[in-house]
Amino acid sequence: MVRFGIIGTNFITERFIEAAKRNDDFELTALYSRTPERAQQFGRKHAIHHLFTDLEEMLGSGQVDAVYIASPNSLHAEQAVLCMDHGKHVLCEKPLASNVAETQAIIDAARRNKVVLMEAMKSTMMPNFTALRNSLPKLGQVRRYFSNYCQYSSRYDAYKEGNIQNAFKPEFSNGALMDLGVYCIYPLVALFGRPNTIKATGVMLESGVDGEGSIVVSYDDMDAVVMYSKITDSSLPSEIQGELGSIRIDKISEPNQIVMTYRGGYTEELHVTQYEPPMYYEIREFLDLIAEGRQESSINSWEHSLITAEIMEEARKQLGLVYPADRK
């Protein structure tokens, strides 16, 4: 059994617990929350016996082997490094950190403490991403990657009424790129690696974060276009285009349908049935890493996390999007 402590009590943590409990070697033993009221409420709901409002106390309690971090983006680096310096394995929600320097500091801490570190990018761990990756040779020479994740935020209406919630606050390292754009960029990096050039445009909101944006990156023999938004909706799928055809991905953040269309119109369904919740597969990978004594995933690797951070930081520089974390 791997005993988990969790940091964060939001909706994503609820999904994590639901998926994690489908693994027989997962045990939820501890919870950290900033307030005792929230810790008690969440702890009762999920039968968590050890509740803490002091993170170091949880890490020194002897009750946890690994920590799942789902706190605001701006807290990821400090909390992840602290957990690993206490010898705990860390599964940290995307994006791994606010910027490149923080990402590198987290990776250095994992290496120094010889513990498992993985960014919790669910999509690249799902069976249909594996099906996609294995099918790329069918495209012949790949020439373009297009990914799209535009989803009108339920918090944007409140924003327009003057109620600015955390999702639109720069002090938490938030905004459309960090929340949604990362889902487009990470698979690109996992499939094709580090790009040569990056060009970004977008719409900045008065709160100091981006509402939407587009990024064009180039490789030696292909280019990629990324579109993301929290202030519009889109029903467009994502697509990878090659000289022999194209592969369409229904939802880049949770791929369920992967369809190849060959030149001439013949189509082939590449997707497989995914029997588990989307977050199950990343948790299974993380548990397997611990069991096998490997520090990092080959797909959600440290290098992929670092390259993704590099792309997002360069895009932010071009947009003029600066976080307090950048000034540290």
C-alpha cells in the first residue's frame, strides 16, 4: 500500500480520490488544508483520519508515503519541494509550477531526494493517447499539429460582474494558458519534443491574466498551432496532419475518439475503450513508478514538464503576462 496525503480540497481533488480508490495499492490517510473547518468537512466526507493545518506536521507524522498536490499553481513549487525534502513522492497537478525556474527547482528536489515526481497531466497517460502515439507512423511525414481547448469559464460571468475569483488572479499564477493551454502544449511536447521558435498572441484581462490566446511553434519540418480560451467556447476537435492523412482527436484534454482519415476519404477508428475514469491512468502510472523504483515517467517525464514550462513562459513574456512568482 502507498499511503497518500493530499493538499487541496477542490473539485479536482474529489475526482482524484474517486479515481485513486480504484487502485488496490492506494490508501488515503491524511489531508492538509489551511483551515480546520474545511479539513474536518472534507475529511468526514472521505473518511480521512489524519487532518492537518500545518503541512510540515503532516509530512513529519509518519502517516504518508506520497503526496498529491492540488493547491493553487503559485503554491506548487514551495509545497512540492517541501514534500520531497521530507522524503515523500509527489504527484503534482498541472501546471507543475509557475515558471521555468520553479519547475527546475522541483525537478532538482526530486533528484536530490531520490523520490518519484510526476506532473499530473491526465490526458497523456490515457490509453487513447498511447493509441494516438502508436498510430503516428500512419500519417507519413507529419506537417502540422493543431490543438484546441476553448471552454467558457463558469467563473467568467462573476468576473464580468466584478467578482474576481482565483481562476482570474495573477497572484495564483492562473489564467487561460495555465489552466487550459497546458492541455494543448503538453501532448505536443510528449509527441514532438522541444520546438525551435514560439510566437504567441492573446487577450489580456484587466485582472492581469489572459482570457484567451493562440501560440504557433515551429519544428524543423512541421509547425503547430495551439488555441485556448476561458472566455469563449469551441466545438472544434484537435488534429494532427501528415502527408498521408490526418488524425482527429475529439478532446485534447480527455481523448476518447481518435479517428484517422486517409487521403481519399477512407477512415479508421484508432481509439480503444477506456474503462476507468480519466484520472485513473495517471495515478496508476505514479503507483507503478513507486513500486518499480523508477523516479520519473517516460511520458510525463521531467524533461517534458520542463519544455512545457519553457513554452508557456516564453508565451507569457510575449503576452506581457507576469506573475508575482516571476519576480522572486
